[in-house]
Amino acid sequence: YYANLRQAYLNSPAYASRMSSRTVLFMSVPDAYKNEKKLRQVFGDSICRTWITSECSKLEKMVAQRDRLAEKLETAETKLIRRANKVRTQAIKTGEWNSDTCLDCESSNPAWSHKVKRPMHRLKFFGEKVDTIHWYRAELAKKIEEVSNLQAKHQNGEAKQLSAIFVEFNSQADAQVALQTLSSRFT
């Protein structure tokens, strides 16, 4: 019963249309087969797409650095917003708040903004003090550019390739035939 149920599920249109049902992972692929042209010679027209895995530890490290910078920027901006809201609340309580102040807020240079202390930090222990938000935005822009360049290298196949390849086939039957008949060629 279980085998029949599994077979019915695997042949159902909902499952058969999924990319995962038509994709095969080949491990320990020799260097000679690590290009799409050679794989198309082996598998013929049944291939839809191929993905050759690459070494991405440097990219992962840069993405983690980018994420840390983004979190620190978000923290600094949140501090600034809280401080500005506190000053605004005090202005409302003391009666300094009026409709003109709202117009000043929209122009991003409110009259009471001089009362809001922007987050600052030192670059080194005894280094110069910089505006945290401006500094993190600049650093984040640099890191985003570095990550984008490295991602482009990976997408263009310029990174160190590993020995695993994902191959998407046009149909589930093509994937099964390729797995059963050609997996011995790569091992």
C-alpha cells in the first residue's frame, strides 16, 4: 500500500511540476565534466539547467560582515529615532510643539533637531570621533559593492569549483534515467 501511495504521489502533476522532482545532485564529478557543454554532450537535450557548486567561504564571511554592519546601522538609527521622539514628546508637553514644527519635520531639518544628540563612536580607542550613522552607511555601501562583485564572480563561474553538480532535467523520467544509468560514470 505504501509503495503504491508513494508512486502515486511522485507521479502526481503537483509533484512532477516541482523543480526538485527533476533535479539530480551528482557528487564527486571529475574536472573534465565540470562545464555545461560537456554535460550536454553526456545527457543530450534532456538537460534544462546546470549548477556547478563553488567554494564560497570567503563570500559567506563577507555577507556575515555586511549583515553585522547593517544591524549596527539599524541600531544607531533606532537610537536616533528614539532620542528624536523623546525630544518631540517633551516639546509637546512644554507647549513648544505646533503645526509649523510638523512642517519642519517633513523637511528633515526640524527646528528642534539641535536638541537631538546623534550617535557617535570612535574608530579606534583614541581615534577620531565620527557620526555613527554616516560612517556605517559608507562602510555598508563599500561592503555591499564587494559582496556584489564576489557574487558576480561566482555566477560567472570564476570561483573555485567543487566536485558537486546539480542538473535539472526537462522531465522527471529524464532525471530518473540519468541517475540510474550515468551515476556510475561520475564515481
